[in-house]
Amino acid sequence: MKNNHTPLSKQLVLQQLDSLGYSNRMKEIARLGRNHPAPENYAALLIELLDGGTAYEAHLALTGAGAVQNAQVVIHALKHPKAGVRGRAAGMLADVVTDPGYAIESEIVSMSYHCRHLLLRSIVKYNRQNWAERLLPIVLQRWGAKEAVLLLYICGEETVRAQLPKLGYAIRNWRIITTRYPDLVSAYLKDALNKTADSGKSSVWYMMSTAVEKLGVFRPSALLDFALQYGPEELIHPVIKDQLGILIQTSPERVFELLTREKTRAYLLNHGIPAGVLKKRRYFTSAQWTALVTMLAEAPYQVAKVLDTLAPSIREALFDAAYPEQERKTRMFPTALLDVLPHQLRDKEAARMLMLREIREDRGRTLEMTARRLIAEARKTLEQSVQVSNADERALAYSRLIQSTALSRRGMEETLHFLTRVKNDQDPVRFTVMSELSNCPVPMFQEEHIDHLTILLDSVIDARDTSYGTRTAAEKLAFAILREHAQDPECRLFQFALQTLKRMAMRDGQFMLFARDWDSLPQTALETLFDEIYALGIEANKRESDYVVLRMADAFGKAIDRLPKLHELLEELVQGKKSAAQAVRYWLAPYKTRDARVRKLLDLDPTFISFYEVFKHLHLKRQEWLDPFISGKVIKGRHLSGKTIYLVPAYDGFYRWLPRQQQALALLLERAAQDGKRSFHERANAMRSLAGMPDYRSNPLLEKMLQEPEIHIVEAALHAFSLAEEPEEALPVLLDHLDGDRARVAMYSIPKCARRVSPALLTSLLSKLLDREKLKITVRKEAVRLLGAYKSSESMTLLVREYEKPNRHKDVIIAIGHAARQCLDDERSWAMMSVMASSSDRDIARSLLNQYPDELPVEARLRYLQWITEIASHYDPMVSMEAFHAMARWGHVSAETIADCAVKALIDLQHGTHWKAALHALVTVCVDGKVNDQVVHVIRHLADAQVQSEWNAGSERDLPHRQRLLELIDRLVSLTPSVRSRLVPLYALIIEALQPFETLKLALTRLHLAAVDWGQPEQAVDRLQRVIDIVNAHGHVLESVDRQVQQTVMVSKGDWKPEQLLRIVDLLQVRPDMPSSYMELTLLKIAGEVLLWNEDCRNRLRNYRQHKHEAVRLRALDSWTTLE
């Protein structure tokens, strides 16, 4: 286009743009605006284009307006009849409108839901803080917190400080606001953690995980403070765990403190040191690593992970610190730990373990441990073990020999020489050998090994029974060698691997090279490899064996871009007819050459348009080439017979097409949609495509299709109405079908239109709809839902009007309740839902229970919880049970309110249906120790309850008070160790309350044991003394109490050390009674198993076998240090 001072002609500009593709059209109209010397002429052109009425011209105008920052054009586009144009204009407002006096407040009120969200996101994108500040109160008042937080991200610091406590609950992605105001978010996180009880802090960490991610970068010290002060002590929270790799760089000492907390030990034993810490291992000192490894000594696999990460030079010292030499005489370590030890230490430990009876008497474990010795020491034994007749045993022996060689990092020459004997062995044996060799460190293979490797690989290539697994393992080995020496193509090992892959590529006339990590090969090496198999492709093409080249393309995957010769082979297939479809897909894969190749294909034969890859390129990149294929003329060639008109498979993205192109294709689609001989699927797709064309009026055709007798066609037409660019015209049509049999389809198509029309129009249409006397319940429900989903100033008024109608259906009332929850800032919504909460209809009352507290404003949560407690007293027992189960989610709102409600249900013995649900709610909220008084009140009431005669071994009920009491105690003592430690005061109060009741002594023992901290011997002994006193008074409970002791100790494993259990045993020995000795023996057995029955534990066991009490002697005789 020429730039001059004359007025720009719309017709001339459109004519010049007509021959360009979408991308070039937009670039050209933008270039014209930037370079034109008369901005006023260009602005006039944009207005003229915008007033043209077509979406194509409007989008050209918006592109030009964006290029020259013309705000008037964009503002004018907000009134365009096409919804897509309005949406794009709304998204551009924040970028081009710079006038501080522009009334954005009045503009946003009239925008559709779709446009409003595009505007809000663009305000954030272009950092329009002044607009965000002005719009925040309006958006919050009209559309709620979920939309308001979009603006809060870029508001000023003072606004964020004032609004964050109110709107923080609605934020899901904290990254932007944390990046801008890390101190404010840090303070918010601290306040949230401080206000939340221990049981709810985990949820706070999860909800603010994105904030934690950014605080780890901007405020790592504060985040570490929060982790140490508010993080769970019994574990490292996953959100914190993900940031340790960053936090350790700021303060290694505090991260070390976090890891080495006493209560975290059990977590580390099960999960190991976090990966982020291992990755940043250099920040910890040797002393710190020593302390960590020592703490993990009871979990050898976790120790192995740590040692494998650290430098080999310090591994022996860490191993000795974790496992002192005098304590590992009879200890067996897993091979995972042995494999990461230094060579000499590994050999020493393997030799020691081979002397243990458990290893010595098991051939498989003996071979496994022999493989951990140095190859010079293990070779003779392992080679002799190969001489067995069973193939599986031979394969195992060979694998151990190779493993020993790889671990020793020497002796590969002798091992390969010995392995050549497998050339005549069975395929399972060769598979094991090749698999183990492929796992060996590649630098171990030297040029002097080529002869032996050749024999081994020849045996795989030449054998007729070679399996897929064996071939894959052999190929993996060859590729590893090739990759290791790729920088030196003249190297003999490189040439050996190259020839091996070439030989493996063709077998029985089939190409069998498998996909590899070709990106790890330099270009020269990759081309050299392909040159070796290039001749195979040429010969295959001569024989018209297309499979070979196609298989090559599949094997090389994305690396095909780097292989010009492979493209030459594929081009030959493209020009054929046999496998052109598959060949085109690979040939067009490289993006840089795709455009030229598509043009070449179409010049060669226009029927290549029937290949989806070709059409897709034209549809997305080269719209100017589409005309011959949508003109309605017959296309005849190699791939199309020409008997019918080919219909291109275009379903969306028509905004890239010129209006005339849309009209041309529309003529063909109209014929397809009205062709009764076509399938329903084809006709429906045609209508969907027509509706998706922004510059084609599909409504007349769709209205005609609504008269079709075929139900499926009518429903497809109704759905197509919702896809049109002018939803204002589609909505009345859809509303007219709400009274018929197609109401279901019409109603569920309306939301697609509703989000793209103005709030005033939508509210008006919904108001008229709800005023109809006869309306299907489903339709009325959906209309109510739309009032809540797309709020306007009149939404609440319409909801109240609908709610006050007589003879309302309960499903409609439920829908009103859901919609009213979006308007909790209006007191009328609370009034309606309050009536619903007290409704006698079970379904209406239940509908209020599916609400999560974190989705409500903080100030509304307690009020809403009151409704749930009211519903808990509903006459329907199922509703009551659901209410109590729902309360479990509301514990952090008010534990006292929930506890009071649950207590009433538990002590009401006349109603026996929902007490378990109430008990569940009570236990859930008592874990923080805030409702101890309520729990004790329940315990006392149930313990003192008078039994009615009909409840004593009755036919319907039997001792309900005792069942509830024991169930409550069982749930309290079955909580996790960390929770039980917080409830020790509660246990003490319950014990005091139940002390006078002789029939509850066994329950008292459970409460005493639940309060025991096994890591504190003196405190534990004090508790055990009381348990033993009870056992002495009631001897029949000994076995039961002993099992409880075992269970309690094992559940809290990780919170104690075996030495502490032995200390408890020593302190209990001052008591001469039998129950005390019985429990001592139980604790000794647990500690002895952890300590692998060292000398001290064995001596103690011998003493108990001479105990004066026969029961203790017999128990000791049945406790063994090792099994036969």
C-alpha cells in the first residue's frame, strides 16, 4: 500500500488486503496506520471499517486502532453487533484508553459477562492501577469477591492493605499480588496461621501455596519463621517441602533446624530428606549431614538416598557415624545402601554379611551379596555359580557377575571374555546379560573389548529366537556407546556401535530400529548414523516397500527435522499413492519448510487438500490459498475421484477467513445441512460450522432446520443458535422453544448466549421467562441459576419475587437457595435461606449443607454455620446425619458451636439414629483442645445415665449410653500421635471423671496409654504405673492391656528411640508384680527388634527366661531373637 495524504479508500484498502492471509492482513493494516502521514485520514478509515457491519472489517479496525492507540475506535467498537468484536474491544480498552476522565465505571456496568471479564484481565495485564482502584468497589458490590480480586492484584499498597483481609478468602492464585506486595501477603499469611487452630493450619498452607512459592523467593526468612512456628511438627508440610531447595540458600541452619525437630523424625524415616535439600546439598556442612544420617539410621534406604547424593569421599565417615562398627556385626544392610558405599567399605561389609546364617543358607541372597564384593574377590565364586542346568539360575549368576564388575569399576575385560559363552545359550539368558551390560557405566567399555562385544551382539542379531526385550537391550547398549563417543566419529568404539545399529536396523526384511533420545546426539553423529541406513531406505523405495521409510520416520521422531536425506526418501513416498497419507504427515512435520512443501504438494496435485495436515496449514496460515477448494468446483486427482464436491473439514477459526470465503463455504455447508441423504453427524457439523462463521447470517437457515421432522436435526439447530456471533438474536428463538419438547436443549444452550449479552437484556428476558404461568420445572430452575451466575442489580429482586410465588416446586426453591448464596451481601438472601433451613422438606433443608466455608466471606461463616446446626435437629434422621457430617468441614469457624450441637445429640438417648454422626463431628472439632469441657460433659452424662429396663438386653436397644461412651473413648484414643499429645489435658479430665466407675477400668487403661509419650521415660513410667495398678486389681485385663501397649508403641514409632524403651524397662523393674514384668518384656521385645537383638537385649531376655513368675518365663521363652 502506498502512503500519501489523500483520504484512504475503504474499498481500495480491502481490495489490496484481499490477496493476503490473515496474519499478513493484520500486519499490513497496522503498518499502514504507523506509517501513514495523516492520522486523521487513517482514523476515518477505521471508523468506516467499523461501521461496515462485518466482523472482518471490525477486526481490521481494532488491529489498526491498537497499532496507533486510537481510543475512540475501540470505544466505538463496544457497541458493535458482533459479540466477538465487542469482546476484543473490551480487552483493548485498558491498553489504548489513556484519558483519565473516561467513565470506565459506567461502561463496565453495561458490559456483558464475557466483555467484563476480558476488561478485568486486561486491566491486570496492562497494569492500569488507577482503573483498578476506581472499579474495585463497584465490582465488589455488584459481582462479588471472586471478580473483585482480579483487580486487587494491581491496586495500590494502601488499598491492598485495607481490602486483603476482606477479600483474601477469594484469591486462588497469589503469585501476582505476592510479587507486588510480599510484605502484605506475608503479614496476611501470618495472621491466617495465627488465627487458625493447629488442625486447620494445613489447609491454610494449601490454600496459599502459590503465595508460599513466591515468598520463598522474596521473603525467605519470613517464610522460614512461619514454617518453624506454624508448620506441623510431625511432618514437613508438602507446600513447605517444595520450597526447601530455595530456603536452604538463605539460611541452611534454620532449614536444618526444621528437619531435625524431634517430632519430625518419624516423617523423615518414612519419606527421607526432601529432594530440594539433596539437590542443594553443598549448603549443609559435614557435621549437619552426619546428624541427619544418624537420625535416619533406622531407615537404611533413606540413608542410601542421602549417601548417593553426597561425594564418595565423605560417605564412609557418614556410614560409620550412622552405624558404628561395633554395632553392625550382625546387621544386614539392603543392597541399595551397599551399592553407594566406597569400594573397600562395600567389600568389607559384603564379606561380613556373607558369614551371617540368613545369607549363607540362601543361594540367591548369597549371590546377591557376593556381587557386592570386589570383582577380584567375587569372580571365582560367581563364575562357578554359572555352571548350573537351570536357565533362570544361570541368568541370575551372569547378572551378579556383571553387577560386581560394574560396581568395582574394573575387570570388564575378563568379564566380557567369560560372557562370550552365552552365544549358544537360551534367549532369556542373553536378555539378562544384555540388560545388565546396557546398565553398566559406558566408560568401562574400551576399544580392546570390541571383539568380545562383537561376539555378544552377533549372538543377539543372528539368533532366530531373539526376543523384543533382548533386541531392545542390545540396541540400548549400542546407542549408549555411540552417544558416549559421538564427538569422535573416527573412534573404533563409535564405528562398532554404528555398525551394530545398522545391522540391527534390518532384520528379516523389516526395519526394527527403536526410538531413542536422538537429541543427545550431536548433528554430525546423527547424520553419520543415518548415512549408514540411508541405503536401506533407497532400496526399500525401489521395491515399493513403503513401510521401511515410514518406520524410519517414526523411529527418529522429532529428529526428522535434522535429517534432510530422510526427507528425500519421504518425498518419494508423498508422490506415490500407496502410503501418501502417512508420508505427508512426516514430510510436513518441520515447521520451517512446511509452507513451501504445502505449496509444492498443491501444485503437484490439488487433491492433496484432502489430507488434513495440508488443509490445516491453509486454514491456519495460508487462507489466501483456500479459494480453489471452497468454490464448489469438482476437484479430481490422485486422492479424490471427483464424483462429489469435496467439503473441507473446517469447524472453527473462521475469523481468519475473508467474508467472501465464508460465504463460499457457507453455500456448500447449506447444501450439506439440508441434504437428507447425509448422516445426522454430517448435517449437525455443517450447522455448527455455519453458526461459527462471524460474517455469515446462519439464523434463516437454522430457523428452517427447526421445522425438520428429525428430532436430532432440530436439537442440533437449537444448539447452533447459541454459537452465533449475535446472541441477542438467538436468545428469543431459544426462549420460544422452552415450552416444547426441546426445552432441555434450548435451556442448556441459553447460557452460551447469556454470558455474551448485556446484563439489562438478560435480566429482562429472564424476568419475562419467569413470569410465564406454565413453565417446565427444569427451565425455571435453569433461569434461576442464570440469575445467580450472571448477577445484575435486579437479580435479587427477581429471586425474591420468584421465591414468594405460591405453590413453588421444591427444586425451584433449592435453585433459588443456590443463587441466593451469590448475593449474601443482600439481607434478603439471608431471610430466604433462613426459611429454607427451617423447612420441613428434607430436600430443601439438605440443599444448604453442600457449602464449603472457605468459599464464603469470613463474616458470613458463623451465621451460615448456625443454619447447619438448626438442620441437625431436623426430624428426618438422614438429614440430621448429613448435617453433622457437614459440620466436620466447619470446625475452624466455631468448634464450640459444633460441639454444643453434637453434645445435645449424644446425650439424647431417646433418639438413636444420628449419634454416630454427632460423635464424628465432636471428635473432629475437639482435636485442638478447645472444647474439652463439652467432651467431659458428655462423658460424665453418659457414665451417670440411668438404664431403662427395656434397654437392658432389649430386642431393639441395649445399653445405648455405654455403647456411645465406649465408642467416643475409642475414637479419642485412636487419633494420631500428634493430636493425642495435644489432648493430654483432655485425657486427664476424662480419667478423673471416670475414676469412680469400676466397670470402665479397661477404658481408663486406654486413656492412660494414649497420653503416654514414649520418648519421655520418666513421664511414661508414671502413666504405666497407673495402668499396672489397674491390671493388678483386675487381672483378667492383662492380655488386652498388653496388646494395647504394643499397638500404642508401634503407632508412635519414630517418636521414640529403642534406648528410651529400655530405660522405661529399667525404671519398671523396681516393681515386683507380674503385670509389670509382663509389660517390661513387651517393651524389651519391641526395642530388641529395632536394635537387632544386640548383646544387651539378649542378656535381658535370658534373665526374663529365669523370672520368678511362670507367665513371664513362658512369655520370654516364646520371644525369639531370630527365626529358624
